[in-house]
Amino acid sequence: MHYVIVDKDTCIACGACGCAAPDIFGYDEDGTSHVLLDDNQGTKEIPEAQIDDVIDACEGCPTESIKMSGTPFNGDPAKEE
Ligand code: F3S
């Protein structure tokens, strides 16, 4: 589990992920979240020091919009599903 992406279709802009992992998640103008590492493409590996925070964010997202994988998403949140 070293790559992360936000599914913009299901994110409800609750804001929890940015609190759990402020170095990883930023917000668009509409409040929905994106991964700062790679413009939400899920292609850049999460830095080791941030992984626990990202897992917390993933578990805390009410809509399960944060996807993690051991392989890159290449911009597609549904890749693992
Ligand atoms: Fe969206 Fe989930 Fe974050 S709803 S703002 S991805 S905690």
C-alpha cells in the first residue's frame, strides 16, 4: 500500500483527510480533496513518514473515497476495484 488517490466522484468534501494527513491532501475550490503528491494521479509513492497518516485518512473517510494500492493508479481510482 504505497500509492494513494482520491475518488473525486464520491468525495463529499468532508475535510477529514486534510486534518489526518495535511502534507498529502489538499482541497479544490469546491472543497473536494486531491492528493498533493502528483495532482491526484496516484503515481507517486507515498513518503514512508506519511504512510500512517494516509492510512488514518483512508480509514476516516466517511465515503471511502481514499484509495490505496501497492501499484500506481495512473489517474484511475477504480483501478483496484
Ligand atoms: Fe473527501 Fe473523504 Fe477527504 S469525503 S474530503 S476524501 S475524508
